[in-house]
Amino acid sequence: MNQDLSLENAIRRFIDRLKSLGRSNNTIVAYQGDLNQLAAFLKEQAVENVDQIKTELIESFKDHLGKNGYTPKSISRKLNSVKSIFRFLVEEEVLDRDFSRAVKHPKVNNDLPRVLKPMEYRALRDICRQDKRTLAIVELMLQVGLRISEVANLRLDNIKEKELVIEAYESHARRMVPLNQPASKAIEDYLRERQTSKSRYLFVTKTGRQLLVRNIRSILNRYFEKAGLQGVKVNDLRNTFIVEQLSAGVPLDVISRIVGHKRLSTTERYLGLVSKSQEEVFTLKEL
């Protein structure tokens, strides 16, 4: 047996990569548990080398989990771990093809979050173009994943060149959030037209006072109606950010940290909405 192609060795290399990237201990333990479960299943099929693992075997593992009482949500998480290691092996040129890509996540029907379709968020952006303040608010939720309360409490000194500082509040810890180019430009455009104000808050009213959560909600609901969006709520902008990032392959723990989820399981809920089969890469991509 070629030791370099053994699944056991592949799992060890993958876990070492996660450690080198600074992934949390809980995340590493979860990945290792899922992958050891895959290895145990494949060993029963007399498969121990990664180049022997084809789409049909991964589908069989998925079916095996279902038959053993795992929920679609748990299966989806374990499948995400499997896809992660195979993408890693292709990137490392251990394998020249990723057979996990063709395996689809099971449908998760537990009150999945609402997300905007591409045509919907384009329509929303278009209708906000002439209102720089509203466009900046939309971009911070849609492109950066902020909560509406975080948007309202964002201060001028929280804005850095390539990131935002979200101060600790209530039970949420302080965190740094990457600021991509569309959101950064929207803030710059708004600041050029911002009403003169001594307020330390980024978003202010025409009289220079802090724009409160209820004001922001009212403004966004008005623009949802103008854009012809049906059944859209304010938090759906943030939901859309999370699903777009998952679809782009950003790791679950990275997204969870960016959006300030306290538990990884909260972020896992969104896996059922991932539309692409490329679930895991090691660089943060913009929308």
C-alpha cells in the first residue's frame, strides 16, 4: 500500500493544515470525528487509499449515515467535512480529481432562513443607488453580514482600512470583520454626503442624531417595497451573506466568527441552502 495515498495519512495532513491555519480546537475535533467515521466505514468496504474513493462510495457513506439515524442536518455537516478534505487533497496535488463534488447535501427542512436571490439583491441595490446612506446600510448587511443593531451602533472610529471593529455588546464579544471593496466604497460615498454632525456614530439622521434600529428597519422595509421584494425581512440580508460565503467555500468556523455566532451549530443551519458543491476553501472570498 502506498502510504502517501492512505486515508489515514490524508486525514493527518488535513488536520495539520487546519491547526496551521489556527482553526479552533472544537472545529478540529469535529472534522477529525467526521473523517474518522468515514475511514471506519470505508475500511469495512476494504478501501483504505484515497485514490480508491469514488463518488459512489461517498454516496454510500451518506446513505449509511441516514440509515443509522443521523438527521439531514448532521449528515450535511459530515458531508461538508468529507468535501473539505477532498478539496484539500486536490489542492495539494495528492489527487487530480475531487469525486466528492458530485455528492449533494441532503435537504434540510427545519425552517431554513430566507435568502435573497441574485435578481432580488441586484434590484435592491439598484433602487438604493441614489440614496447613499441606505445603500451603505444594505451593503454592510449584505456584503459584510452585520446585524441591524451592529449597523446602528457602528462608530466612525470602528472603520478601518480593510475591516470593521464590532464592539462587545450584550452577550456578544468584540470581533473584527473583513470589509470588502463594495461595502468600503458604499461607506466612502455615504461619508462624502453625510450630514455635518458631531455624532460619533456612522449613520445619522438629517438632524445629525444617531440613526436608531427602528429607523433603519423602517427605511429598509420601504426600499424592499420599492424594489418589489415579497416576503423579505431585514435579517434576510445577513442570511444571504452567510449562504453566499458558504457557497463560495469559506469554512464554517471562519463564517461563524465573522458573523458573531456563539455556536458553530447556528452557522451549520445554513448548509441546507448551499447551492454549489464547492463548500470549503482556505481563503476568504468576497461576494
